[in-house]
Amino acid sequence: MFVILTPTAIDTQYEGYVYQLGSNEANGEKVTIEIKGELQGSIFTNKQFAGSLTIDGKQIPSHNAVEDTVTLELEESLGGLLVYSEQQGRSYNIIQYGELHQNGEFEEIVIKKFSEDNGWNGEDGMIIAAPASNKAQALNVANDILSPSNPLE
């Protein structure tokens, strides 16, 4: 018996919230997030997303990127890396925006936004979560997806 799964088109817009872990509510802000692309899956492999994201008008991958989409292997516990390359003259820069995690078929999303040194930690890392309109809702979404047994604060 063969099972063929057809790709699912993703074209979603969320109201989300971006904040820094360990900070007070005044340090966060609402953002608009758009995700467009295609989600593919198989019984034997992880889901894969190919598409683009826009966070408050900032496109990922950027307009300078070599390719106009990112491809994410959505591993169950690891999420998918938002990584792309930009050409600058004769050289290429690798841009590591962050790590995307999602529930279902992008019903909820969390992005661990990397700092300039391409790092992230659970004490003061940046989180973008959706749908959410405040830090409490964003924390609930993040804890649902990332660490239900070891909640973020």
C-alpha cells in the first residue's frame, strides 16, 4: 500500500508579539507576520516547508537573497532553521535569522530570533510568537510549542 500526501498551501497572516525573555511587558511589541509557501509531508520523513515569511514588512529571505524562498526541515523537537544567503559583489553572506517552530499546519508559530552573534538562549533570547497580542499570550504559545515541561519566562 502506498500513501501519497499532497502538498498543503500555506498563506497565513497573524498578529504576533515579539519580546525578550526575562524582560518586563513594556519591552515587547506587536508584529504582523505573513507566511506563504508550501508544506509537504510524508509518513517516513519530516515535514518540509518551502516559502517566505514577512515580519512587520521585513521579508525572509531578504530581497538581496540568492533564492526567494527558504526551505525548512521541520523536525519535531528542533524546528527549522531560517537560513539563507545573500550575494554581495563576489562574496556570499550567510544570514541566520532564527529557528521556526510550528503546531499543526502553521496554526501557531514561534521563532527563536538569533542575536547578531547567531546565538539564542532561554534566559534572554528574543521570541516571536503568533497568534498573540501581548507577552502573556506569546509566552503561552511559546511554552505550548517549545517546552511544556520546562516553561520559558
